[in-house]
Amino acid sequence: MKLWLTTITAALSLNAAANELTLDTNLAYQLTESLTVEVGQRLAGSEADARAVTWAEQKFKQLGYDKVWTEPFTMQYWQRGSASLAVSAPFHQNLVVTALGGSIGTPFDGINAQVVMFESLEDLKQATQAQVKDKIVFINKSMGKDKLGTFYGSVVGARAQGAVEAAKLGAKAIIIRSVGTSINRFAHTGIMRYSEDVPRIPAAAISVPDAIQLDKMLSRQPELSLHLQMQNKLPGEVVSHNVIAEISGSQRPDEIVLISAHIDSWDEGTGALDDGAGVGIVMATGALLKQQGRPERTVRVVLFGNEEGGLVGARAYAAKHATNLKNHVFASESDFGAGRIWRLDTGFGEKALAFGNTLQQKLAALGVEPGDNTASGGPDVSVLKAQGVPVVSLQQDGTDYFDYHHTPNDTMDKIDPAAMRQNVEAWLITTREVANSKVDLRR
């Protein structure tokens, strides 16, 4: 353990010396490139996750933050193994598949069974045991596109809950149409859940083109058999970390303005959009803000660990800081890729809505429209919102986000540097205005 940590530290030190950072609005792009090139995929709890934590600590220090530290938390570790899926009869074809995060593996020889298709999770819930028992369930629900990614919520339930519902009816395994909008032949991974009182069955996703293909096959031959093989592992509990850095406030240092992203990623791509871009944006925002003059309130940048596994790091942060969440005057998260910010949503008290309107007017020159007052603040930050912390959502254009989300195609080339610069400018304005104000944003 100590040997590879020493090697990591030395390697990152060399990289830092070789790649000097420029303190301008290109900084976020530089940081995201550094993270995706020098660390790459960052599955929570893995050795790469540990390297990402070391990377973040060193970059924060290099950027001149006043305080840098980590906070450990325990988590269940899951390791992806090989996976394959084939139509075994009567149309012999291979399908593109990926295991869903947290899924058990199949027996070594795999599972061979007839497949039964449902159009949605709701349809599966209405099925009988006679329809499902000893079969592989296939949920074939498509996802639409829009800027806000609003269709995600209506589709993701099949990924999260499908294995439990299928197992209740005696299914041997479940596959779902990828929770994504790409017509490229990439399968989208993501977390799934088991229930303690329901048998665990393997769960996987197939690419959208393969889901369409399987649907067509079933229309020709309803009695279709699949062979699924996955070699995943659940090694047990490990320790991961949140990485935290601060710019101390000049006048009200006890009042915390929290901006955040998550440092982990799925292990298929390099996690450039989800959430390397967010990491770059908020790290750059804090550094540039200090360069422009120390803020009145303390600005805290939190890189949450294991967001992908179910907001694990965020819940650990909220628990650890429960006694001083009243001092958190604001929180927000960048976790929707790197598209241009086009709308400001707030989660303020009535008396602070005028401040929200003023803030939006300052962002208007960047093309940011007024939104509503129902902001979540972002996935991790929603945990803090639930404890009464005021939030905003700087809404990014996510029209194409789910083309790449949780796939091997989530790579650096998908990021537009100009759009990322606009993100940094919007985050700078927002963070500076809140940090230099005396307004109480709470409900």
C-alpha cells in the first residue's frame, strides 16, 4: 500500500512540474485534461480512486488554496469483470452489454434462458410469476432528449429497481435498454439496487441499437433464448475520501459558501463529462476567485467521493458536518457535463428571491435565463438542501449529455473549451456575489 502511494505521489509531482497551470478561464479545461489523462477512470474505492484523491490534494495546493484536507468514509466496493451476451437461439448473434454497478456475477458457465420483454418497469410490476419465472427479463424503455435531461427520471427506475422486481417473480437475470440517448453501439452502466429480502440476480444493460435489434428478433420469434455471462466481484468494505479545500473569508470566515463536484466516475470511459468537467470548473472557480481578491465569506470546494454509488460521500459529509450545517449559507454542484449554462434555478427563501433576480441579471450577459425556485443544487448537494442549506442550480445544456453518460464514450474530446470557459465565468459571478454578500438565503 505505502509503496504504490509513494509511486503515485512522485508521478503526480512530476506531472505537476511538467504541466504548469495558467490562472485564467481556461484553467478548468486544463484541470479536467490533467485528471482524465493522468488518472483516467475513477471507480469509487479502486486504486484509481485513491490516485484521484492524491491528484486533487496536490492540485488544490498548487492552486494556492488556504486549506486542503480529506475526509474518509467507508463504502461497499464493487469490481467489474468480463461480460458477454449472445442470442443462443434461434438467431445466433452477440449483443453489446455492460454490467450494472453493484450487480452480482453469473455462475462461471453463465445463464442460458428464454427472454421475456416488458416496455417499462411498471409493466414488469404488473406481470405474473408464470410470465417471468426462470427467464431473463428485458425492459425496453427508450429515453428522450432535452436540455434539462428531464426524461432520465422516467427511465432510470428500470436500472435501479428492475432486478428486485424481476427477482420477486422468479427471473434468473435482467437486462435493460441503456438509460441513454445515443444510437451508437455503447452500453450505459450505472448503479442498481438489491433488497435484503429478495434474491439477488445479475443485472446488465445493452446498447440502444442492440435493444432495438432484440425487440425486432422477439417480434419474429417470441421464444428467444439468451446466454449471459458476467464475472463481477463484491470484495467488501473499503475506505474512500471526500477532498476539501478552502479560501478563507476575509470578514465572515465562519459562513461557508460551498461549491462542489464529484471526483469518482464509472470505469467505462475516462469520466471527462461525468464529472471531470465539474471537478475542473469548481476547482478553477475557487482559485480564480482568490486571485481576484479574497472573498468576505469562506469559499469551500468539495469533491465528493462515490457519488455514482448513491451519494455516499455526500451523506458522509452531511453526517460529519451536521452540527455546523447552519453555517453553510449556500451550496451548489456542477455535475451535468460541460455544456453552456443557460438557466439559473434557485432554492432560496422568499426574502432572498430579489437577490436571486439580481444574480440572474448579472449572468444574463452570458446567455443565462431566469428559472424557478425549485433547484436541487445537484445530486450530492441535494443531501445538504434536505438539511436546509440554500442552493442554486446553474443549469447546463444537457441535450447530448446522455449520449455519453456512463459509457466508454465519456472522454475529453466531447468537451468544448469555449463552453467550459462560459461555465467558469458563470460560476465565478455566482460564487463571488454570494460570498461577498450579507444576504440570508435560507427559507
